[in-house]
Amino acid sequence: MRYEAPQTTPEAVALLAGTKGKVHILAGGTDLIVRMKGGFVEPDMVLDIKRIKAMHLIRKTKSGLSIGAAVTCGEMGVHKALKKAWPGVVESANLIGSDQIQGRCTITGNLCNASPAADSIPALIAADARALIAGPKGERLLDVGSLPTGPGKNALKKGELVVSIELPPRDARSADAYLRFTPRTEMDIAVVSAAVNLTIDRQGVITAARVALGAVAPTAIRVPAAEKALLGNKLDAATLAAVGEACSAACKPIDDKRGTVEYRTRVAGVLAKRAAQAAWMRAGGKP
Amino acid sequence: MSADTRYTGQEFKSVGTRPLRPDGIDKVTGRARFGADINLPGQLVGRILRSPHAHAAIRSIDTSKAEALPGVKAVITSADLPDLTDGNREMFDILDNCMARTHAYYDGHAVAAVAAVDAHTARQALKLIKVDYEVLPHVTDVDAAIAKGAPVLHKDCFTRGVEPKPRKASNIAYRSEFGHGDVDAGFAKADVIIERTFRTEQTHQGYIEPHACVASISPDGTGELWLCTQGHFVVRQHCAELLGLDVSKLRVTPTEIGGGFGGKTHVWAEPVALALSRKANRPVKLVMSRDEVFRASGPTSATSIDIRIGVTKKGRITAGDATLRYSSGPYLGMWAELGAMTSFACYDMKNVRTVGLEILVNRPKTTAYRAPSAPMAAFAVESMIDELAGRIGMDPLEMRILNAAKKGTRSSYGPVYGPIGIGPTLEAAREHPHMSAPLGKNQGRGMACGFWFNFGGQTCTDLNITPDGSVTLTVGTIDVGGARASLALVAAEELGIPYDQVRAVVGDTSSLGYNDMTDGSRGTFSSSMATIMSARNAITILRQRAARMWDIPVAKVIWEAGCAKAVGKKYDNLAPLTLAEIAAAAPKTGGPIAGHNELVADGAGVSFATHICDVEVDPETGRTQVVRYTVIQDAGKAVHPTYVEGQYQGGAAQGIGWALNEEYIYGEDGRLQNAGFLDYRIPVCSDLPMIDTQILEIPNPNHPYGIRGVGETSIVPPLAAIGNAVSNAFGVRMTHVPMSAPRILKALEEAARDASEVA
Amino acid sequence: MTQLVNTNINGDAVGFNCETDETLLDVLRNRVGLTGAKEGCGTGDCGACSVILDGTLVCACLVLGMEAEGRKVETVEGLSDGAELHPLQSKFIEHAALQCGICTPGFLMAAKALLKNNPDPTEEEIRYALAGNLCRCTGYDKIVRAVQATAAELRGG
């Protein structure tokens, strides 16, 4: 197995594009190394992006905030501007694994590994984030929701890698929240999860809403019916009930070792309601 | 040598204090050597090939390609571990479990192994071994295994313990029965009878250290084995028998053990490592992966228990009857039997019957897990006691006190109890502030009792007085939780010297006579007994030496406060001789001074506990959090109270994990789906509250210091305590462990539906 | 493929050869001779292999040896200052925060990382910070108390 740690993105793209065989990108390694040790993948080359300085940056851009592909979730958790603008995205990133895992794992890795239960993906979808992708033909932006194409599969083409996650500009009175259910308090994988991103006006009427669920379908899903239930309303009991029902109705989960269809469907609605309440409060809504 | 092991009621100077443990510094600096930390020059890496099938006939195994791979030094199959067991069924089962012969009986069953120069080569070699399997129908569920038409694991399995012998083979390997009185007559006297079925899923001990060993066999038939184990003498015995070695020629050295809880009472990969070493003529290191630990070591039983209890309106139990089905993996065990013995042991019952059925399934061989089999039986019984109390409108604590066994009670499994702790732990619970503390929203409080036997068994220790008068104590039981500190305290107590003058070590198999393993909470109980006797023997010699130094009759020398003292008018002007002075003179008074002792530690005191638990349940998700927990348990005498507390807390934490989240999950294909710490969820730090402990000391009359085993009982009550707490919070009776969020949510919804229908 | 890696372990310059797919944990244990970090799972789920890499707490089983080039690795073997134990080490012994001791090196490193970032943690913060370290013996009670006692001592000193 070759191990390469290029210093720049163009070098990384050249290596990815020019290497035959199975090439895997190493960011935090919290998924990749586990799969290598288990014999589930046998890379011909591992490309470590952590020596690329630009990939370690969280920076303000013209259009919002940019999180480099090698930024660890732990680093996101101590970035004040990011936390203030996107508390839901940050809490989703910080729920992944222990402090040890937080010191390594990245939301870009979480996104590219495309687990149906990935914590950061629903929050990023709710945030309307985009992935900035570099490849042999230059850069392109892709909605995060379009990057995972199925469990463990993503839309990256040969020679491409995600350089950063781009979060849109934040309007006043906007906030997001992410909640998941796990049997343990920590060190666990979401059985079901929900993310809600809201903007409200001065009267508390919801003017923008995005809702996404995790672990209820092969990829994280948006729930337009729940968004519709929120838009133009305050977060009263009827609205909340409609959000819960819409989310439960949108679920197409499976029975597996982590949960049942029945349980996931039911709890998706509960979590969506609670996430909506949390986002609402953070946006300045009054209970 | 006869030994007087009766309780003396003496005042203690060392015992009951809390000094620092002798192995502490090594363990906080990374210096302590555990199983996988041992390395030998020239060692090879061993790896095991395991069956991916739950049940399959092994038609053939082709190892030729693996053998041809450069760097591979040995490949073995069952042919390299020939059957030398000579009709001993138990040993044959151990052999067959270490390396499958005609059949693979579970996902993870070893079928071949390699030793190679490095891990990479060993992994490649495993891939080159071709096993021709004929996949057979399998059964993993304990109830499905005895249903009509279930695949029968062994065609020669006719239920033992049944007369006449059944004509058809089945998966019921053994039937045991315990009890006394007339159960039917007892139920006739009951005002209320409740009958229920309880289920518990299979759990694993979850020790953090995977099994690891380094094996080395020389061409002359002598061997060395280093490993993490709870019983190195048992390992020596089993390995020597399976490999056809003279027992004396195999030297087994135990390393530090990174948790066992019963799971390291058995041999798994060690005979394989020895066979690889024999074939390769090189040392072989074999370390299990976590995946292998879950798939192929020894978890506890999954159970299904039918139970019926009757009580009078005044709360007196009139009869109890239970049938307990325990999975034992593919081989006969004694797990249902232990469940049947322990079920009703807390109570004074006139009429009681328990039947245990050992059920064979395509899962790994069941092994002991801390008070093996008792937690599941207690889950059933203690849940029912609460429910019955509720039915007759009595406080469940008072009902337990009313029915508690006491001195003179004939236990449900036979013997008559001496002084025991069940009543006192219940009385202590009644007085405990936890019992009356206010509860918050969505919270409930539960309690439950637990019993465990405690074992004694073969034990020996050596106590040597070194030339400077300090003392080495060599014991043959493994230190799993601070026993070296406790045993050094006992030696110091008996000799009348300071604790830090004694160094306790665990000897290898060549340095001591045979010792049973550390199981059944016997380590401190039995080794302390042998240590006391060793010290007394050493004192006898020390007195003789002092008499010789003074040139007076030995009868005029007593041992007091670490010194020899001359007594009697004629001699009492002689200054006492210290241990150091007598040791220094030893070369001139007869040579080295030592005391040793070999005994069968009889009279292990039975052990009881009462636990109190508060839970908070999220009614919308079913998520349950333990918010307060109290353990009250009888220790007989707490030698090192801090480590007694540690045992109470650790057992309770394991029980909490079992109650709420831990379970083996098998797919339709018979494969284990959660063979890792991510999906086999043992409690993490943020899952638990502080665990309060209260140590009661009701002396064991059969031990000089009154010591009882303390290690296991604390895992027995939590399943029922939590079940009762959930029930008290929401009025639902949980009958299936683990009480995971989906199961609790379902129960809450069903209860709400029933309530609305009634309304 | 074996390659030379130059790194710094517990303040000492260390060079080792390792396979490109070998983990830092295997390198530490099998090539450098530091067996303090333990492999309990190999998948980042138990924390027994916790080390500090360039100031960040990580599981050594989820780091490639190759990644250590030019970096600083701290292991439990480097925790004490010669014969002088780190306060965490002393408190773990005093409070009986270990029974079997297999998880102890990982807990010590995790607790060190916690107290560096948060000298006065609440019980809840301690419990969440140590949630990546499994202990099966103690029920965590005495571990949490040992960390609380260390934090108090370090603040006082």
C-alpha cells in the first residue's frame, strides 16, 4: 500500500487522478482505518489530506462560512463564530464519537462515507450546505444532499475530492438544531435523528425552514411536508404536531440491529418536534 | 495438617484499613504487563480461521496453499489436536470448542490456525485455507431450539437427568430439579397467584482486555505459557491433557488480567497456540481481536423462564415454582442448574420447586459471568415479588422482610443457612435515605435482592520470611480486583507487622501446588484462609527459632505484635525479638523461615445484597437513565473496604448495562451482528450516576476473620431493580431484558392503549 | 511496504520503520516497545489506546504510524516526571480508580487532556469527557472522584 501526504490540493488531485487501483482519502481515519483493519477495504493507496494547510481552515467567505475538509469536529466545537451561526451543525459534528474521535473525525469524511446514520449529514442538509469539490476538471459545488448516493456510496468522480463544506450566509433570527436518539449517552450511532433549520420574523412567524432526517432511509432525507407545515406559522402545538406527523410519514426505515421500523418512524417525529423547538428558541422565538 | 478455620472475633489492626495497592504504580505508569504485553525472542504471530456459518459439517480443509506461503511456519487443524480425552465428555467438548472437528457449531467456531512471521503474512495465510462446508440448518434462540422441528445439534444428545432416558435426541442436554415441600398444596393456600414468562438476552462479560497468550513448546515436551487468565492451574491441567503433555512439564505464568468476570475461567485459544508452537518449533503469540472475543469466547446464557408464585393476603409466600431454560451454546453446561438453585434463595419458602433445562443452541459456548445464572433468575423472581406486593397492597420492602430467609432456614436449593445477610440488607435499605428521597418527573424507584453462593476450593500459599525480616506472600489465585492488597493485609494482621512489610505476588504453576481458579468470589475468601494458616505455621517456626536463640523452652515463647516474647517469671526480663532479628539469625538457627499451607477452603459464606435504584424514563422515546443507585451488601468482613466498594460498584454497573442495553443480536443467518463495542453497548461513564455503597459485616462463622466472598452478588439485583423502577414509574411490567428503549416505548404505548380502552 | 518515520515520543526523538498500513498503536507496542497503550477493540470504541498527538487526544489504533512523521506523541509512559508521579497517577491509586488496570493508561491520558482544557470540570463534564474510555470493573465512580480530586489539587497548587 502506498501512503501519500501531499502538501497542496493540486498535488492531491494529480495523485488521485493518476493512480490506478483502489485509492482512499484519509482525513480523520475514524472510518477508513477501522475498515482497513477489518479487511473490508484493501487500498492500493491512501492519500492523507492532513498535510494540506488550506484544508485545516474555518474561514469567512463572501457567501458564508467555509469548513476545510481536514478540520476536525473537535475544532468546529471550539470555533465561536461557527457555533454562533450554526449551532445545529456544530452539535451534530460534536455528537460523533468520543473526545478521542472528535480529535480526528471530520464532517467531510462523515459526508463522503455516506452512512445513512451519519450525524452531520441531516444537519448539513438542513443548513443547505454545499460541498466544494476539486477535480481534474477544476472545482464544482454540489448540494450536500446529493453527495451521498446510497449507504457507503458517494457522487465523487475519479480524481475528485471534497475540499471544504460551504455554509450559506446567515439571516437575522436564524438558527438550527440537531437531535438524535442513541441507547447510550455517548459513543453511539444514531438510531434515528432530525435536524431543523429555521428563520423567523420579528413576530415569530417562520419565514424559512429546512428539515432533514437521518437513519430512516438509505440516505439522509429532506422532509418538504414538515417544512411546509412550519412556513408561515408560529411554532404552536398544531404546527409542532404537523411537523411530527410529516416526519414520521416521510420515514422509510429498515429493521436492523440498531432499531425497528416502528420505533424509528415514531421517534423521528418526536425528535423533529424537539429539534424544531430548540431551533426556534435559538432563533429568538418565544415559547 | 488440620487447620482451625473458625471465626475468632478478634480485633483487627490491619484488616479493614485502606492502604495503597501494591500493583498501583505499575498500572498507572504503563509498566504492568498484561496478556498481550508479553513477547519472546523469535515469536511467531498466531491467527485463527473461524467458521462464518452457525452450523455446518466440515467436509474437508485444504491448507496446502497457506502452507506454501513464504513466512508461514505452521498451519493446524483439528488433526493437529488429536482427541486424547479418552471418553471424558467435558474435556472433549473443550477440545471441540477450541478447534472444530466434524462440525462448526457457531459463527466464530475455530476451524484452523496459522503461525507466521508477522501479522500480515498470517492474515494472508488464513485467506488461502479452503474449508469445504456443508451448511446445515441452525437454531440460535433458546425457545426455538426446543420447538418441534428444530435442528438438533447433536444426534447423541438424549436429555440427561430424566428417567427413563428419552428415546429421541433433542437440544435439551440436561434437566435438574431443586426444592422441597408440596408446591401444589402451597398454591392451594395462596390468596393471589401470579404466573409469568420472563426472557433475558445473552450478554458478554465485556472485559476490556482480549484473550492473549504466548506459547512455547520445546521438542523435549516441556512447555511454557504466559496468558491472562483467572486460573492458571486449570489452564495448565486442560492444556496438558489436550496436548498430551506431562502436567509438570507445562509451566503457566499468569500475567496481569485486564478483566475476566468469569470469561477467563476457560481455555479458548491457548491449546491452539501451544499446538502451533509445537508444530512450528517456535514461540507463538496469539491475541484475539475484539470481534473474536464476542464471537468465540464464552458469553452468558440467553434465558426463558416460566415462573409462578403464590402469596397470602398478608404477604407470606406459600409456594414458588419455576422452569428455567438457559442456553449453553453447543455444549452441555450447568447454567440452568445454577439458575434453578439461586432463584428463590433469598426467601424462606415452605414449598418450592425449580427445574433447570440446559438448552443447546448454535451460539458460542456459555461460560461463567459474575454470579453466573443468578441475575436472570432474580429478574424473574424479584419482578414477581414486587408485582405480588402491589397486588395485595403491601410495601414490597416489607413483603421481602416478611419472607426473608434467616439462620436456620432451609434454602430452596437444599442446605440450611447459617447467619446470613438478606434480612440485615433489607433492614438497612428501609433505613437508607435513598429509600425516602423525593422523585422527579418521569422517575421511578425500584428495589431488588440478590443471592450468590461463593465457592471455596483447593488453595495453597507460601509465606517466606526474607533475611531482612520483610515478608513475601506467594498466592495461587489470580488477583482480579485488588486481592494482593487484601492478602498482604491479612498476612500483616496475622504476623502483627505493618502492611508495607509484606509483598504479595501471584506465583506461576511451578512455584505452588494446585489452586482452583479465581471464580465464585473465592479468591480473597480462600487465599486469605490459606494465608492465615501459612502465617500461623510461620509463627510456630519463628517461636521455635526465638526459643533456640534464647535457649528456653518453646512453650515459653509467644508471638505478639510482630515479635517473639518470652513469658513466665523466669524469662519475662528478656527483650522481645523482632521478626527482623529472628530472620537475621536464621542461618544459625535452622535456615530459612517459611510457612506454607494447603487446604480445601470449606465453609464459604453465602452472600446477599439489596439494591435501590431510581430511573428516569423519557415517555416519548423510551430512553431510560439510571439517576441514583445504592448497593447494600454483606461482606462478612471487608478486608480492604475500598476494593469491596469497587466490587459492589462494578457489579452494579454491569447489571445496569445488562438491564438496559447489552445483548447479543443474531441475524436470520445465525451470524452475530454486533461483535464490537460500538453495537454491544456496555455503559460509558456518562451513562451512570455515582454508585453508593453500604457494606454490612455479618461474620462468616467458617472463616477466622469472618470473610465472605464479595465479588459477584452485586450483579444479581440490578435487572429486577431497574425493571421494578420502570414499573413503579409507569405501571408497566417489563418482562424482557434488556429493557431497551424500543421495548420500553412499546410497553408504554400498549399500557396507554389498554388504559384508553378501559376508559 | 516499510518506510522510515521520524517522530518524537514523550520528548525523545524516535525513528522507526513501519508498514504503511500499520497503526500507531501497533508501532508503539511492537516496534517502539511502549506497551502502556492497550488494544481493547482496535476500532476506536474503548479508548484503551488513548495517546496525545500534537496536543490532541486520539485513539492510537485509529492513526497510521506514517502519520506520526514530524509530530509529537505523548503516551502514559511519559506522564510521570522521572520517579515523580503525575497528580492524576497518584490520585488514581489513592482513590482506587483502577481494579484490573487495563483501561487505566487510556483514562489517564483522556483525563490529562480534559484537565488541560478545563481545569474545573463538573461531574457531568468529566463523565462526558471520559465517555470514550470504557471501564468494566469500577462502574466509573472512583475514576470520576479521582479526576475531581486531581482537578482540585491542580487548581490549589
